[in-house]
Amino acid sequence: MGRCIVVTSGKGGVGKSTITATLGMAIAEAGARVTLVDADVGLNNLDLVLGIEGAVSYDITDVEKGRCRLGEALVEHPFNENLSLLSSRALGGGALSQKGFAAVITALRRSADYVMIDCPAGIDEGFHRAVSCADEALIVTTPVPASVRDADKVSDLLAAYRLRRVEVVVNRVRGDLVLKGEVLGVGDVMSALRLPVVGSVPEDDEVLLSATVGRISDRESECYRSVCMIASHVMMGTDMVYDCTKRYRGLIGFLRRMTR
């Protein structure tokens, strides 16, 4: 059975779907079979982030209601045969039950090395449906107090599920602002949440991480390298976290800070 990881945040707008897509791509490029599941019925966008919205014919509700087979609903990414998506566009309509969702996830785990669930924002029924099927969680937050507070609330809820592992990814980190003390650093987030931070993804004005992912123009960019470090942690347990402040240290770094 493959590992099932839910990517959650509590607060919307922190880049959770982008992290899910890009991390899934990085793991798939390392040779593992990855299935991404969009659990946000009605407000889904993982197919858009992956750039494959035109290829979706069936969704997870169609599978649950027996309108199609699971294999028919899975969409393989055009640039990586190891990566596929199960959308939740609800093209056929109908509510998604907890039992049906769990059955689909169990079936996916039989054929994939990793099943990554893009959890809906908030902490209502959709959140609990997604989390209950996972055995690991990645909480995505940004380095600002409001986002960290929401992540802390999510952490408390996750504790009830006794997941094997709960870890944090800090997204959209401005290294220059961390050094100025204007946003929280990785250590601050770790102390506030009392959870390990396994990834720090920089804010990059030039490289937009979306899988339009698969068409990332610069795979040597800070953003993509930071996500690859997270992928290494997920797959092999490495403990390297990208230092978003490094390029802003020293004389050259000082000049970079002054020109931002």
C-alpha cells in the first residue's frame, strides 16, 4: 500500500495547491508513482494548477457513483507518466460521501507509491473527510502570524487523528524580510507550532511554481530546488531545509535587499 499524505492549511490562499502539485511533480520525477487527489469538491483548482484541466472527463464523484471506472477518471500528466490526477470537478454532480471517498483512496493506494490529497481550505466536513483517509500530513503556512495561527488550529485538529507524521512547510518566504525581522523565520514558525518545519519555499517574482508545473522554466530556481528538498525529505527522510535568507547575506545580499 502506498503512503497517503494530506496537504492542508486551514487558511486559504497560502499556496497549498501549488505546493501539492509541485511536490507531487518532484517526487514523480524521482521515479515514484504519484497520484494527486483534489478533495475540494466545488472549489477545486488542482487541474488548473497542473495545466491539464482540458483533459478531465470524469471526477471522483463519478467513480463513487459508478458512472466510470477509477482508471477512466485518472488523468496522466503529459510531461511525466509517473504523475496522475483524480479531479473533483463534480461534472456529474452529486455529493461525495465519507465512505465513498475512503474507498477510492484505498484503491489508489494499491497502485501508487504516494497518494497526495489536496485538502479543502477551512476545517469543516471536507477537511475531516480528507484527513481521515491519510496517515501523514503536511501543513502549509506562510510566515505571518495570522497564517501561523490558523496552522496551529489545524495542528490541534490533526492530533485527534493520530497521524504517523505531521510536519510543516513554510511557503512564500521573503528572505530579505526575514532578516529585517518583518516576517517570521523558520525557527519562529517551528517554535509557534511545536512541529518540525521540513520545507521553506521562497517567494519568487520571476518563477511561478505551478505545474504549468511540468513546464517550470527554470528548474535551477530557488523555488524548485526548495521543493526538491522537501521531496527528498518525504522520500528518504533527509533533514535539509532551504535557507531563504542565504542570498540576502553579506555585501551582495545587502545590495539585493536594498533593491527589492
